[in-house]
Amino acid sequence: MNISLTGRHVELTDGIKAHMNTSIETLSKFHMDIISVNVIATAQSKKGKDHSCVEFVINLAHKNSVIIKQNDDDLYAAIDLATARAQKALRRMHDRDSDHHKVGLNDVKAETADVKAATEAMEDEIVPVELALYKPREVEDVLTDLKESTKVFEIFLDNEGKTRVLYKKSNGAFGLY
């Protein structure tokens, strides 16, 4: 991370530079890949009042730059307020990035391969059954055929022409649908 400290109409003492550097180091805790930080401290006087202005320009990799301007009567207070605002902005960007996870193309391909394997496994379990008789049958006749065979269910047409299913339940009873 490149750090540039500039003073306009203000002499940057060692204490001010140390305070700026420690403030800038706190910005690295968000892991936002900071390329450079430019700090410009200026002294201004308006209407006979002297006040300090601090401007932070934070350049981030693959993102927009963050620019923070802060005015205050005291230079140290302006640095602290600007640092707090920069931390808030970087925290919001970090939270936004971590909340909106993007799924990579390789992950999507792996998931579709898993789904295909699961559907193929399910297809092996599904046994197609053709309707053997198209003439109407009585429920009692189908029940006796189902008791004698190893089938789990039987599909048939009843006397009213409706397609019905007679099936064996796990408790040994039979169900009609």
C-alpha cells in the first residue's frame, strides 16, 4: 500500500505524520486490497476563522476510489473523523462484497453434474410398466392377481372406465387409488 501525505499551507510535523500513518493502518483490517492512500491536509481561513481540512483518497483494486473530505477546527480531530468515515465506507463495501457471494462457473458445472448423476440414479429405480389389459376389470379380480404376484401395484381400468391403481402397503394391507 502506497501512502502519500501532503500538507498545503500546513507544515506536517512528525506527530501529525505518525497520527496519519496509524490512522491509515487501521484501514487495512477490512482486507479490501488497498492500492494507495493519499492524504491532503490543508489550512483554510474563512471569515477570519482558521480551520483544517483533511482529504483521504483511497484507491482500491477492481473497485471505485473512496474520497473522504472532513473539516474541523483541529487537524487531529479532522484526521480522526475522516478515518472513522473511511472505515465506515470500507466496512460497507466489505460487507456488500461478502454478502453477495458469486458462484463460479466451475461450481455451477459441478452442481449440474451432481444433479445429472442423481437423476440417472433415480431413473434406474423407476421401472416402466405398461398397461397389459385395456378391458375393464373388477377390483376383486385385480386384488386376487396382486396377492398371487410379486408386484407392488397394479394399474387397471374399472367398470366405469376410470384408470385405477391397486397397491400393497408396507403393513400388508392394500390401497386403492
